[in-house]
Amino acid sequence: MSLDTASVKPMERLSAELADDMERVNALIRARMVSEHAPRIPEITAHLVEAGGKRLRPMLTLATARMCGYRGEDHLLLAATVEFIHTATLLHDDVVDESDQRRGRPTANLLWDNKSSVLVGDYLFARSFKLMVETGSLRVLDILSSASATIAEGEVLQLTAAQNLATTEAIYTQVIRGKTAALFSAATEVGGVIAGADEAIVRDLHTYGDALGMAFQIVDDLLDYGGSTATIGKNVGDDFRERKLTLPVIKAVAKADDEERAFWRRVIEKGDQRDGDLEHALSLLDKHGAMAAARDDALAWAATAKAALEQVPQTALREMLEDLADYVVARIN
Ligand code: IPE
Ligand code: IPE
Ligand code: MG
Ligand code: MG
């Protein structure tokens, strides 16, 4: 699958289809990310928001609402809410991960400090609540506030699973379902809810978002070993340095012989990392086919996502969402 046929077009087509809505969402984001009382807030939010980001999650909300025939304007509030929640989690995540690059720029924790990142992340969370309240839908509030709690649970679970070689694929699945897929599924579900779609369709949209999010995070974790800093806008090898048990590593550890186990124990459990260790880890991932196996898992999630849309009336938007499932996996190539 070449990059230009499968990986670029779905995003471009979705962006073009949703351009008017997205422009209004971006205006809403810019208007609501400021603060009259603490100048540090707009400094940090502008730094992150102006760096762009794919706007994937708000696009999911806009697309699902439109696909379900929504004609009102509350989906704009929801799309902005979803991006605010996402941005807040990124600010917090970069503190937790001690990351120094995000969206191709130095992180807020590097340019300012951890305290500012955490507090501005909190501010964005609070702003997101205010945006969703404006829809007047308790159901939507329930979905998005639950997702926010689930994201935090996923991040905390990951914290306690890090550095532990006994981490299983089941725990990994739980972690990424929480930290990443929960927001994807909430983003797609609220699109259906705001449009008043049938309950069966709302459930399908949830399944689609969940599976898409799972594929997306598995691929993100693959890119942390196999991508380039230029294309991902983040440092390659961060997960290794943070001693995170991501899917390729879990798969390689499961197949390790004694000598390899000793290596993983040293670099992941003890955190004793030396020059050349990342390269050696990569060679072990390669030897055990761990990257390819993880990619197969991502492909399976993408297939689940596409299958979830079968009962949705066939429209151009449905097709774009199906193609998007291929795109998230094709990012690897
Ligand atoms: C980054 O998400 C966090 C993950 C779940 C891996 P994105 O890759 O969607 O981030 P932006 O918004 O495009 O920067
Ligand atoms: C993404 O997690 C952050 C959340 C989903 C909350 P990661 O730590 O794996 O993602 P990057 O690599 O920093 O974007
Ligand atoms: Mg991170
Ligand atoms: Mg990562």
C-alpha cells in the first residue's frame, strides 16, 4: 500500500469534506483557549494549537454527526470539546513521559515547566466541560466525562505497568483502550448521539471509534521504534527510554531466550541503558517478527472498525471513515 494512495488521501478528503465545519471548530478552539486572567495560559495553548496536529478526533465527531444526518450546530461544540480533552492529555502526557518534542516543536514542559503544563492541562479540561455543557445534553456529558476519567485510568495503569517485563498483551490492550481508544470512541459516539441516530448505530459508531483508536495507538507505538522524528514530530525511541512495555516489545519478550531476557531485564527493568541498546532492541524486534506481528494486530483492528460501519447507510462520509481505518495503519509505511 503506497503512502499517497492509502495514507494521505483519506485525511485530505475528510478535511475537504468537513472544511467549513472545521474552520468554525478551529475558531471556537482559539476563542476558548485564552484566559483574561493568566497570560501563561494563552502562551502555552497557542504554542500547542498553532503547531497544528491532525485534528483527527474532532473530525471524527463532525463526520459521524454529519453522516447521521445532523443539521444543527452543537457538533461544533462537541468537536472542540474533544480536541480540548486531547490537548489537555497531551500536556499532561508530555510531563509524565518527560518528552521534549510534540507536533514538531519543543514541548511546553521543556519551554516553560512541568507545573505550567499540568495546570494549563487542567484549565483545558475545565474549558472542555464548559463547552460540552453548552449542548445541554446530559448524555453527551456522561460519555465525554466518562472518557476523560478512562483516559486518566489508562495513563495511570501504564505508569504502573512500565518497567515490568511481566506486562501481558491483555494489560497493554487495557492501557491503550483507556489512554487512546476511549477518546476516539467517545468522539464517534457523541456524533451519533447529537444527531439522534438509532441506538444500534450509536453502538456501531462506538465500536468503530474504539477499534480505530486501538489501531491508531498500536501504530503510534510501532512508529516509536520504526518511524522517523521528522515524520512523527516526536522523538523516536522515547518509549524505549521510558521503559514502556509496548506491543512490539511484549511480543519480543515473549519469544526471548535467556540471553535476550537478560538484555530486556537490564534495559527495561533496571533502566541500565547504554549506547547501542536501542539498536539491539530493534534487532530483537526484527528477529522475532514483533513489528510485523503488531502491525497485523493493527490491521485486524482496522478491519473491525470498517466492519462496524456495515449497518450505516452508504454515503461518501461512510466511505471516508472506512478509508481512514486503512490510513491509520498505512502511516507505518
Ligand atoms: C497523539 O495523538 C497521542 C496518541 C494517542 C498517540 P495524535 O497523533 O492524534 O496527535 P496530534 O493531535 O495529531 O498531534
Ligand atoms: C499518548 O500516549 C497520550 C495519550 C493518549 C493520553 P503516548 O505517550 O503513547 O503518546 P505520544 O507518543 O506521547 O504521543
Ligand atoms: Mg507520551
Ligand atoms: Mg508513544
